[in-house]
Amino acid sequence: MERVVEPKIMNANTFDAIVPLSDSLTIGGPDLVLMAGPCSVETYEQTRQVAEAVHAAGVRVLRGGAFKPRTSPYVFQGIGEEGLDILRSVADEFGLLVVTEALGIEQLDRVAQQADIIQIGSRNMQHFPLLWAAGEIGKPVLLKRGFMATVDEWLMAAEHILSRGNDRIILCERGIRGFDPSTRNVLDVAAIAQVKQQRRFPVIGDPSHATGRRDLVLPAARAAIAAGADGLIVEVHPRPDEAFSDGEQALDLAQFRELATEVGKVGQALGRGLA
């Protein structure tokens, strides 16, 4: 019989689901954690430029895709292991942690060597052998909600990781599929609030994938934090119109600085600061 987790009423000043990301950084407590960087690592220069800018804006975690699960096999798929090396080198220069995606078990060890947080993407939310393997490695895991998954299915996917001994799990609401093509997905802010009430895992929002539109990323980011998200993961590119992937939803460097400022204001209103 599947275990049912009874929801609790959340006290805004109580944080039960706290995950250590490093010796000096946790997520799920009163401080909000920003993760930002390019959708795809393209070159060392591009990644370093983004890392320098987001670090200056208060980011603690650099995101970037080395292996890219694209809908079409005929578009850019990432630069693979070279991208992992670039991420690690640039992050170390600015004192940042790295979050990046492992597409399958065959990549997991290599990703774990270079990343501080292993991302499991929306398409792999129910790739159970990958969840089990990530659970056995023991590093923090960022589990994105499947774009057709219910909240219960999402939580049970996290339980698969937990069942192998790893409780360092961060959930990511990245939008679910809707009927209206004016946005890429639908940001489910109610799901963020629901997960926070259950106090099982920290949860962050992904306003980039949720909207698919640069002009909507900031409003969606505000909404995610207002709903109780413990942080955000955001796509940033120095020249979004030239990006190899998902440029239409990437913020440029100035837009990201504005987002960081605005998110800080929303957090402050809720008694939360930026980590």
C-alpha cells in the first residue's frame, strides 16, 4: 500500500524541509536560493560571462545544460562532457555550486563528479532506474515535475529517490501542459503551496520553462515566491536572441539583475531574504 502523507497547515516561520547543498548553503529555510545560468553551455566565454553577472546579482548556484533533452533530434543537443568541465571551472572561479542534468544512468557518475546538485528533468521524472541510482549516489537531487504529472505522482517520484537512502531532494515546479499555446506551460503555483504545506521537501519554481516567454519570466518568478517557493531556477544568456537553445525564454543580464531585485522585495515582504 502506498504511503499517504497528510498535509499540515504551514506556519510561515517554520521550515521543516531543509536540505544542505554545501557547508555554507542550505535550501528550504528562511533564505531564498537563486539558481541561474544558460539553458545550454555553448562556450567557456559565454558561460563565464553569465556566471560573473549572476554571481554579482547574488546567485549561489550556477545552472547550465551540458546534455540537452530536446524534442527534435535535429537541433542542438549540448556539448556533453566538455560542458560539464566548463561549468565546474567557471563555478569554481566565482565560488558557485553547479546544478546540471543527467539524462540517463550512463551519464550519472560523470555528472556527479562535476556537479553539486544533480538535476532530473521533466521527461525523466518517472525514469525509476535513474531515480534509484541518484538516490544511491547521495548528492542533492533537483527533481523537476513532469509536464503531465499530478502532484501525487511527483511526490512519489521523490519517494523513489528517498527509498534508496537519499533525503537531499529539492522539488522543482516547472509548469504543466495546458491547452493555451500563448505560453509554453502553465506555472502551477497552487502545487508549490501544496508541497510546502506537506513540509516534505523544499520546492523551487522554474519561471523560464513555465512560461517560455522572456516577458513573463519576472511576473511568474514573483508569483512562485509569493506561493512559498524556496527559490528559483532561471535561464540567463548574454545575448538571448543568439542562444543555441530556448533563447525566447532566457533573460539577458540586465533583466536578470531586475529579477533578482524584485524577488528580493517579494521575499522581504514574506520575511525571507536571499541566501
